[in-house]
Amino acid sequence: MKKTTHYFTKLFAISLLLIFLFNGNLKSQDLNPTNWPNLVGYWQFQDTTDLTHATVGNDLILIGQHQSLAGPSYGDTAIRIDTGSYYKAYHGIAANGGGDSVNQYSLMFDFRVLNFDRWHCFQQTDTTNANDADCFIKPYPDSIPGTIGVGYTEYSADSITRNEWYRLIISVNLGQFYNYYLNGVLIHTGDTTDIQIDDRFALTEAILFFADNNQEDDTIDIASIAIFDTCLSPSQIAQIGSIDPCVANPPIVYLGNDTTICGADSLVLSIGTGYESYLWSTGDTSAQIVLSSSSFGMAKDTVWALVTDINNCQSGDSMLLDFAIPPYIYMPTDTFKCYPVSSSGPSTLFNFSIDSTYDTYLWSTGDTSWFIELNLIVIDTGYHTIWTMVTDSNKCSIVDTMILFVSLCESIDEQSRLDFQIYPNPSDGNITLKLSQRAEFIQVYNSTGQMIRKIQGLDKGTHLINLEDLSSGIYYINIRGVDYNAFRKILIR
């Protein structure tokens, strides 16, 4: 994954939101009738006072008995219909598919079985229930219990697991195809040799659910039933998807890109609220953790998080986290330089250089090499802040600065002309200046290069200077004489 790096060495915390794409609807795997114009019957069993109530179409007619129970999602309900009991549904679909009966249709069942001890069935086209059902789940002692189908179409190669919820869709176009889908995926293409228009699998005005003439219809749990007046396409069935909340609406955790943390920086990982439980690779069980170099170590390692939602669905993610040792650079101390008024004086060039092993360099001058050369005449007299930023192979960066004060001087080192002392340094703002000769003026600069005080004409000797009104920090004093120019840094506490 793309590497993300956090720069500089000041302590800070970075918050990463682990994206929780949860829309708050625990039944989001339900069908929205407005999106399915061919949906003519839909039963969800959510009204515990009227379990046969239809969300779309006609209410079911119960023959036998059923009971309400918890559904596949938290807060959802379903029904358990017993052996020998079944529903009758009037679907209202007109004859289609080139015959006198309903030859094109689709059925959807959200179901769970508790065992494979006996046969389970889904639908029955004979409304008198005088025939075998038209779709079964094979029981033991079959070599592969849990497969779905019927003798006419044969059975799927894939089998289901007991005590798990599934969404079965059967898409029917008699004379053309009879296909079985589980959780949106094709599991069996039915043999259509004996599947003809207006024959056994065609619908009359009604259909039976979970009915078989020999009571090969063991107890089954049902969260919803749907019928469509068309043979749904593979893309439509894939869109309908699964009833399993861990498939249809899983928790999604995203930790982000692999990340490098530089030095003492810290990282806050926050999943947010809404999950039932949390587990981090650190052993933490809260929604948020803070990682730092002191707890994580200056090392590269994998961090992972695992969450469990209210439906007992789990999801996790991991990222590679690297606490890297930050780069180090050393700029010269604050410096005073003068350049000559004649060619016999000191050089007008001033060189800086730092460690040459870093990946990139950037100076305040715009230079990108590990060294620079300044022409004092070009940068002119005055106070200048020179900074450089280096970046190492971990993409960690650091900045250092120095102050360069430039003035005119004569052919000899003019600062040596003046013997002066400033004390105490650091101070509380009251300083003593001892001069070996007269100063024409004294200028005081703050750390941003702004002149904030100017004192005219100080004779040789000792002088008390009051700077108590200045804030704590670094300041620079420039002492000018007839033939000298001196520079000194002071600290006010």
C-alpha cells in the first residue's frame, strides 16, 4: 500500500478514523419493493400479531401451525413452520412464457434448517398437495446431505450447513432454464429435459410453500419469502444478495495505509462506537488506542484490529506501522559576518554544509544540495534567517535554523576592533554593556528580524540597558561604531 509519512519532530497526535460503513439498518438485506417492480408477493413475518401478513401482495393462508422466533439479524423476526404445516399463496401472476400457465417466475426463500435427519422442502405447484414438492434439501444418509434440487432438475453439487441462514432464489423459464442461486451465486443449472411449458413446474393461480404429500417437509425456519412475475437475471440475483447479515451488511474496518511515524510523534487509532467488542494486536479492548515510540518501540511491526458487531459478525484490518528514528542535523550557531569595501578584505562568500547522506535537502535560499554558498554582497546587509529541511529514507523530515547578520566592514576583521561585554546572559531584561570605545548606536532585533529598539551614542565605559518590557525569548544586539560593527545574541527569560 501507499506509504503515508508524518513529518517533523514536535510531539503531536494523529487521529485515524477506521471507517465503519454501517448504515444503521440491521435489515438492509431486505428487499425494497420500490426497486423491484416485478415483485408480486413478499412476506417478511415481522408482525408477530399477524405472521401471515404480506408486505407485497396477498396475505398467506396457513394450513397447520407456525411460531415466531428470532431472525438472522438483531431485532429481526422469522417463523418456524412445522412438519405437515404449509402456506398457500395467491400470487396474481397472469399466464406467461408462451403457455396457459405461469411459466416464467422466480422464488426467493430466506431459510435455515436445524438438521439433515429428514427431507426439507420449499414449494409445491400442486395446490391440492397431492404430489411431491418441487424443491428439496437432501437429508442423511445421502452421501452429500444439504444439497438442493429435485429429481427432475437434479441436485446441486454444493451443500448448505445446518444452523446457518441462506437466501435461495430459483429462477424459472420453463422450456429454457431452471436455475438455483444461493446467496446470489449460481449453484446449479437444472436439467431442463423434462421441464416443459405448462407442465409440472408451471404455476396455476396459487402456490404452496413447504408442502409435500408425504410429509417430507421437516421443520424449517423462514425469515422471508418472495415471488416475482419474471425469471430474474444473474445480475439481478447478485444484487439481491444474501440474508446473512455478515455477508449482506458486514462491519467494515479500514486502518488506512502503512504509516511511518517519526521519532516522538504518536498515533491515535479510533474505531468509534457502535460495535459490541474490540480487540487490538496490543491486547487493548477499547474503541481507541494510542501508540507511541515509548510503548511501541522504535521498530516496524503490524498493528491489527478486530471488531464484533451486534449480529456477532466480525471484521478486521491491519497496517504496517514504523516508528522511525528521526534525522538529525546541526546548523552553525548564529553568526555575524561582514564583507569588505575593498578587494583586500575578507571573502564575500560564506559556505554552509550539513550531512550529505539524506535523501533530499531544501534551504531557505531554494537550494536542494547538502551545501550552499552565499554571496554576502548579493544577500545584502541586515539580519537573515537561514533554514534547511532534510528528509531521510523513511520520509521523516527535520528543520533547523540559524541567524546570519551581515554588515559592511573594512579590510581587517572589524569586530576585533571592539572589546565589549554583555552580562548577565541570560537575563531578566536588565543587562550591563561594557564598551572599550564609543558606539554610535545600538540596535536590538527580535527573533523574526524586526528592529525593536535603537539607542543612540554610548560612550566608552559601562552602561545599564533596560529591556524588561520585552517578552521572553532570543534577541540580537548590533553595536555600531565609526570603524566597527559587532553582533551578539542574548536570551531574556
